[in-house]
Amino acid sequence: MNDSNNSLNPWLLPVTLGASGVVGFLAGKLFGQRRISADQILKMIRDDFKREGEVTGSWINQRRIPYQRFAVKTEAYEGGVTRLEDDQPVDYQFIADAKTGSLLSLKRVERSLNNPKFQE
């Protein structure tokens, strides 16, 4: 009786693992570096703000900026949202991660006559 039909090729496991490693590496390089567009990020943030009140305006800088917090470095977008709170417009500035869309920074901005960026 021939035992060659019942045994696996000794090269099958190493070749399979090597090939899957190469495919995984290439897939990571191909799909892992994608960024969300500035417009998509702004839409996500506007939708979040709309859950708590009427959004009357928003903006986002289309150019990515380098952002570092402690040892973590990434690229990010700057933007802002104006929403009504107690029938008064309130301005917020944000920094969002360009890869995930996650908010890295959010702060409320006091309105003044000297801040033309938020004038309607």
C-alpha cells in the first residue's frame, strides 16, 4: 500500500503561511493607509452635533495638517461647527483624525466682534 496518498506534502504548511503573510502585508499596505475625506468627516461631525441641536453652519479645512499628542503622530483636519443652544449660536472648533474621523480636540469658542471666522 502506498502511504503517499495519506500524508501531506512537507512544504504545504510553510508555503501556505508564507503566502498568507505576503497577502496580509500587501492588503495592509493597500487598504490600511486610506484616509477619510474632509467632507465625509465634516458630515459625520455635523450629524453628531445635530442630535443635540440645530446646526447653523460648519466649515473644514481641506488640507491635512500634522498633529501630535504626546508620542502619537498623525494627520488631521481642522474645522468648526455653529449650533443653536438656548436659541443662541455657539461655535466649536475641532481637530479630527484624517484616517478615522475621530475627534482629537473639541473646544467651545467664545463669540466676539473681533473673531470674523465665525461671523454669519
